[in-house]
Amino acid sequence: MSVNLSIRSMILGTTIAVLYLGNSIITVGATRPVKLGFGLKGGKIAGKDFVAKQLIVGLRPNAATASIRALAIKGKGKVVSEIEGSALLLEFPSEASATAAVNSLRQNPNVKFLERNGIHPIKPQVSIPRGFRTATQRPALRQATPRLVSRDSGVGLQWHHTVIRKTADLGGLSTTPPTVAILSTGVDYNHPDLVGKVLKGIDFVDEDNEPLDDIGAGTFFAGIVAARSRNNLYAEGVSHNSKILPVRICSRYVGCTDFGLALGLAYARTTVTNPPTKVVLSGVSFGSYLSSTLEAEIIALRTAGKVLVVPAGDNNSSDSRYESGNPNIALRVMATEHNDCRATYSSFNSIGGTRYNIAAPGLRIPSTLLNDGFGYQFSIYDEIPSSNTAAAVTAGAAALIWGQFPTLTRDQLVARIVNNGKTINCGFAGSTKRLDVRKAIFQTSETALIGRLIDPFNALPPSINNTPAQAKLVTGTTQLGLDSTDRGGSYEITGLTAGTGRSLIGSRTGYITGTVRAGIPITAGVVNGPYTDAIPQSRPVGNATITLDWKSLHPFSPTTGCVDTCLGSEFDLLIGFPPYIITPGAGSLTAPPFVRNPRDSQYELPSTWEPTETAVIGVGAVNGTYKIYVLKKDYYRNPFWTGSQASVQIYNGAAAISPSYSPPTSCGNFYYWHIGNLVKNNNAYTFTPVNLCSNSQP
């Protein structure tokens, strides 16, 4: 009897020995039940839900794979990839032959489970709700001019640094934090903000060691995680001293697959890097099921003491049909917007649910892209709003914190991140923890206030934004704290004490100096805010500026299990002067009626929604009484005024001509809030407050 030894080199660089006795393949052991997994129980479509013509074969411990290979060959198939000792990926010439192979493979004693190779589409940008027009340029990138605080011009626009408190004093940071593996579309390691930071990983798509990004998603995540700091370029990573290990598992034509994800996890788990790879970022969520192949590798990664970070997904749902798996196996990240509300697209926990364990900023954060990434050819920096962005922020934070405490175990690190998160609930079905880097490092409570000041006329930071605005917290005439904004308009006032009735004063050359928010409660031991407040331009006397701001437009769409309280607010600032009403986006300052309401907060991309509106009554407007009122729009919006944090301020030129007004508690769910009447007499204005709500237009 002759013995033939056949060795096949697989994609992981390992070798598999297959023993043949003569021309026969020997299998031993009693037949045990084979689990039929994803795609083999009907209801799924080849080419859409799973890769056509492919089967995943899960192996039993110490399985001999020769008989499985022989069965594949008999069906004119072949083994196209392998995770040693765990699973084989078979490919057949047709769907029919792949389906036919299932019955014979079920009888093989070496087979533990069978499933189809599920597809996870690459989502470079979340879908835009109907009725929203497309933006031709992204405001953040038009503002890419140097700022005062950092030599990296775009860091101020990366507002997440302020919210997660990386901009606070973190002390000396480790120069050798863990390497972060990114399982996605590869990384453009020639990008100027990533050069020298990328360890060449592996490309499972082209089967080589050049995981160069051809789509842009992986490069974007790499910039969020670890773009260089203080190099006179645009962005800065959360863990800017970390190295990146790119693992290309996603193809432009297929997307990402379960087997590809599992291959990537196995590679990240076993590859030796310097510094060690301890954080693994998945570029896609796990989807509506958890493949057995993927589950085995996720558990192996945790057993190896590494942290997996996974996005919650962008289904605006708490329905378990959309996401599955044990949340304890990973940091599973929901996305928030500027004001700690859930981003409108992010999946989230149901009431009492624990599917996801942390939230992080995931909206309108510019980061590194290819020169032609996603079709935006005008820049190598752009924004991708998604829970994937939030996961990248969290992966960077995990590496940063682990670098400070390298002796922490995997479970200790996760607990440190989750337990020290800020408790939020805006847009969520229940209390949720949002990432706080400073608290995770120091584990001490402090009283502070964070927020943004933006120009409501264009929803951008005050221009030119290399000159900061000032945010000052006061009680009466006593200053409690002061901070300069960064070029994104963000501020951070620390060292505060608890109290109620505080006021925030904004000021800047060319802009007003006045109260932009009144009645602020400061709670001890927490970072209060974030708030977004309107700071309008200072116009000549005779121009009356009315500003409206509120908490958030997010979330936009209702969903089962999270209705009214999980919706943002949408308001229209209206200026009434019979016989006309100036609505958002209407009017003119250079022609009659010489009243301008420049923008409607609703009709923008979700990535640029800002909860501010404004109107200007120009010098040339006719004298008379102008009614100032706000319309609450409750179609797909919170029907209540309570909790909206809406406030209105009125100025003549640079001087306030009324206090800051908030809706009375009696407003309930009435449609109209009549703030008051502004009487124009040439360049002088007199304001008479009304401050009442009703369902009748004033």
C-alpha cells in the first residue's frame, strides 16, 4: 500500500498535510449531527445575502480534511481558503452543485457545521431620508484653515476629541500604545497623515502582503484611530501614537464576508507585531446573525486577551433581528452626534437591553481618505457618518487607555471603558454609556461644561475660524469659567462647582457679545453639556438678528420601541409682518422685503444638520411690528417642547435687545411658540415679550 503526501499552501501561510492510503481516503468515527447554519434554511438569496457557489465547512477538533476535499472535488469544487483547524471555504462551479454538496458533506464525521458565506455590504455613507437635498460641498472641508491651538488644521473640526475629552489634560501619553488591527478595505499607507504608521498586514482579497486600500473605508478608520499629531497636516487620531495593522478582507465587488472576517480575526490574533496588536477593529457590524465560523474566531480572539471593537450597525433599530451575538465578546459601539443624542441612523439597545455596551461620536468627523475615495475627489479628508466611525473612535480610545495601563487584562480594559462612560439617554430607549477617555484614565469625577458656538447664518464655526471665540460661564456678573473655542467652535470649561441658573456668554471679534444660553444647571461630578449655541455676526445698528437654537435634530426617524422620547426636535423660526411671513430659506437683505431667513435646519444632509436657525431684519425693512415666533414640526419629530432646550435671542447690531427666552412649561405639544413682537422704527427696535404657546399662528 503506497502512501502519498500532498501539501497545499493556504492563504494564511500555513501548510496542511493530507494523507491518502492508495487511492482511498479513510474516515473514522461515528456520524454526529451536523449543524446547518446561515443560508441553509431558506429565505436567503445567493449573490445578495451570501456569496453564490460557496460553502463554509466547520471542522471538528483534530478533523482530517482529506475526505472533505475529496467530496468537494467530486462535486467539481475546490477549497479556496482555510482557517487552520477551524473551517474550510469551498467553491463550486454552480449554485446547484454547491447545494447538492450539502447532503454528502452532512454525512462526513469531520464536519461540525455547514453554512453559506454571508455578505456584509460596505456602506461608505448612510442613506439620506427622502426629501433631503444633496450637498455639493462639505462645510467642514471648506473651513480647513490653520487654527491657533494645534498645527494640525482640522483637529478642531474633529469635535469628538472634545466630547470624549481627549483635548483635556491627559498627562504624558505612552509613545508605544498597542497596535490596532483594522479589518476592512485595506489602508492607504502612502497617505501623508499615515506614512510610517502602518505595518504591512495582509490582503485576503488579492492574496498578497500589500493591503492597499482601493475604496477608502479602511483609510478613513485608520485616520480616526491613529493619524499623526502635530505634523502640520489636517487630522489627528484618538491614539495618535499607535501603529495600524491593515487587514484587507473587503472587496469592491463583493463587500465583506463572514469567512473574510473570520480570516482577518485569526490573522490579527496570531500575527506578531511591535508594539503588540491588542485592539482589533471590525469595519462592519456582524449583521442579522452570527455565523458559526465568525463566532469561533471571536471567542478565540477574546481568549487570546485582545479587544474586538464592532459597530452596532446603521439600521435605526433596537430589533434583535438586525444585530445578534453576545455583547460581552466585544466593545459594540452605537453612534452619537455633537450633543450626546443618538445619531439618527445608529442601531441601539431596546429597553433593558444589553446588546451594545458603549456609545461614541460617529457623525460629521473628518478623517483621512484616498484621493478618489468614494468619489469625493476634491480632498483627501472627508466625513463618513456611521456607527463604523464611532467604533473607530472607540478602538483608538481602547489603544490609548491600554497604552497608559499596559498590565490591564482584556476584561479589565473593557470594564474601565464602559464603567467610566458618561450616562446619556437622548435618542436611546434607556440609559447608555458614552465614551469618556479622561475619566477612563483617571477614574475621577469632575465638574465641567463642554459645547460649541456656531454661526447660525451658515451653521459653521465663526469665520475666519483661526481666531477663537470666547465661551464664558457666569452667575450674575461673576465669571465662573472661561475657554477659547477651537476652530470647530468647541470649548471646554473646567474647574466648576454645582449650581443652577448659570448663563453662557459668547463673544468674538466681528460677532456679538451676549448671553447665548441662560438657565444652565451645572451638576457636580459630571461633564455638563455638550450644548450647541448660536453666536451671530455683529451687524450694524438697525439690523435686528434673531437666533434660535435647541438640543438636536437627531434622531430623525421613529422606530419600534423608541418613539417620542427617541426623536430629536425640528423647529422653524418665522418672522411675521402682514401680508407676508418670512420662512426659513426665504427673503433677501438686498431687495424687498429686506428680511432674510437664510437656512432651514431640516433641508440638509444628516451629516450637516445643525440645531440652529436665524433671521435678520435689515436696515431697509419697513417700519412696523414684526411677530417673532417658532413653529414646532412634529412629523417624525418629538411632539413636545419640554427637553428641547430651545432658546431665542434678539439683537440690534451687536447689542442684545431682549433676554434669552425658552419655551414656557405650559407649551406642552402646541405647535406655535410666540416669543414676542419686535417694533422697528428706522434703526431703533422695541421688543414686547409674549412667550406663549398655542395651536394658532400668531
